[in-house]
Amino acid sequence: MDTLSQQVTETLRTWILHGRLTPGTRVEEVPIAETLKVSRTPVRAALAALAMEGLIDHQPKKGYLVRAFALEDILAAYEVRSVLEGLACRRFAALGVDDATAALLRDCLRTGDEILAKGQLLLDDLAPYQQMNVTLHNALMQGARNPWVVRFGAQAQAVPFASDRIMLWHDHGVILRSHDDHHRIVQAVIDGDAARAEQLMREHVYYAGILLRDNYQRVLDERAGSAVAQDPPLALSNGA
């Protein structure tokens, strides 16, 4: 896939994960191409890629529709994430952490600490914290030095509400607990404590799934309110 197609794929994936394209929405080449100011060729490639990921479904005479995920599907993705990311941390700890990656991980921790030291999560802090979280988790996954762990981990991430690309919680206490996990995970990996690193990461992701399970309806209601408040990104229609 060329760079432009990758950019279109990333944009559409982000829209789906963040709820700008809601389940059941029909996504078509022409309006997407017009909105993104690209030709239909990269859009066609992007839609095919997202269908392979399972984020959209192709239906006869309806084209592509944004897939709806049941809560059971989302929790199953969290289960897979916990196993794969735990495995990644175990391998990384056993293989050893190079100085550059150790510095990157510590920088991520400092960034999170500075944001959370304010005692509240400001609106302007959400994007930087989210980017820090993605960078940290990606570095730990890459540290496994196993392309299959990275590949299957990315597939589990491509499920709405199960991805570390989005922040479901704006509660300072919830995020603080999660970032405390980051500190313990990174320290175990750097110390070479493979068993502890794996267990900590598995619990970290597992708890995120439990939190979603217990607050799923509230998350749906908040996302629906956000979708109503924002301008529609495309001239798309519901799939019915």
C-alpha cells in the first residue's frame, strides 16, 4: 500500500475508532475522496484494508458499512490484548532493553507525570496524554522483536473501545491509576523481571476491559452526544 493510501486508511480508521463514523454508516469512495481531496484510487485501497481489519463490512448493493461491535466482541479484544501485550513485555524483559528505548520509555513516564501532576485532566492535556500512551505501548510491543506479536496486537487494537488510540476516560483518578501501572511495567521490563512484567501488563489491559464493561452504556451515551454536537465529517448515509 502506498503512502497516500496509508494516510487515507489511518484517517478513516481514526474516524471510526473515535466515533465520527458510527456503526451502520455507509462509507463510499466519492464523498470520501471529495472530503479528503484525493482520487478514488487510494480511497478504494483504504476501504479494502479496513475491510480486512474487520472495521467495515462489504454488503451487496450497499457497499461498505461501518461494523457494529457487540460488548462481548470488545471484551474479547481486550482479552487478546492482555495476552499479547503481556507476552511482549515478558520477551522484552528477557531480551533486554537498549538504552535508546529505555530513554524513550522514561520520557513517556515523565510526560504522563507532568500532565497528571496538575491534579486534573485539562482538555488540552487529553491529546498529549493519548499520544504518550500510544508511544509507550508501541515501544513495549516492538521490544518483543516478534513481528507476529506486533501484527496480531495491531488487529486487536483495531476494535472500537479496545484501542489505546482513544481515551474513554477523562477522570483524573482512573488515568492516574493507569499511569501508575505504566511505571511498574516499565520498571519490571528494564529490570529484566520477565514474569512480573508480563503479569503487570496483563492486569493493566484486563482492568481497562473491566472498566469498560462496567461503564459501557455511559460511554455509548457520551459518544452519541459528542457525535450529535459535531459537524458530520462526510456526506454519508446510514446503511439501512
